[in-house]
Amino acid sequence: MTAVLAVVDLVPSGSAVSYGDVAELLGAGGPRQVGAVMSHYGSSVAWWRVLRASGEAPPGHEVAALRHYMEESTPLYGAYEAFLRTGEGRWRVDLTAARWAPTDSGFDQLDVISDQLERQLHKMSVPDDEMTV
DNA sequence: ATTCTGACTTGCT
DNA sequence: AAGCAAGCCAGAA
């Protein structure tokens, strides 16, 4: 799960990714797994930058998320202002515009993260004496 | 081992 | 646009 959180940390302010994107970048698991992690440990990171593929904020946190989106000027659709005031109306994050495209350094980070994850999955501990293969 | 559940997705009405 | 069914993956019961 630390892997998921690590990926979320990579997403810059003003942009976002879907649960599925994270799973893909991670090269393991699926959207539901990412969602599960976020629901339990998401509070320690910028959770609002991970949302449904449709652009809807995480269930039960739409108001808090919207405040963040407005602060970060994340691309939005619809009557979000009205929603903030009255709680009525539909709105979404414009993922086609906000979706994060990993930078070069970002890819490097992702490699490291997915490596660690895989190692963890295989439950393989690296012998401290020889790591050369 | 089997069944259930969910901050998910996609495709089809 | 909105609802539904089926896939999907892991962890919990």
C-alpha cells in the first residue's frame, strides 16, 4: 500500500489521476485495490488527486475535494460553485485536461516504486551480501 | 477452499 | 444522462 501512497505523492498540484491510472502506473493490482488502499490510508496524502475515471470525487468527500480543486485550480466541469453553496448540482474534474502525465523523473520514481512493490509481493528479501545478478 | 465485499471500469440499454 | 450487468483483484469472513 505504501507503493500506492508513493505514487499519489508524485501527482502534482492542479492535476489528477484515476484509481485505474494508479494501478496501471504501478503495474500491479486493479482499480479496486487502489480504492481500498485510499479508503484506509488515503488521509496521509493528497487523496483528492485520485478519483473515479468519470471525474467524480471520492464518495463522501466531494465537498472537501472540491475545495482543494478550487485552491489548486484543477480543471472542472459543471456547476461546482452552486454545489459548494447549496450542495446541489453536478460537476466533475476535467480529467482530459487534468490527467497527470508522468515526467521523466516521474517515470524513474515509478520504476523504483514498482520494483519495491514487486519484491514485496514475491515476499523476497534481498540478501544483504550480494544483490548483483 | 468458498463466498462476500468494495473510495473501480466498461460496455450496453 | 442514468442505470445495470459483468469483469476485475485482494483482503476478510
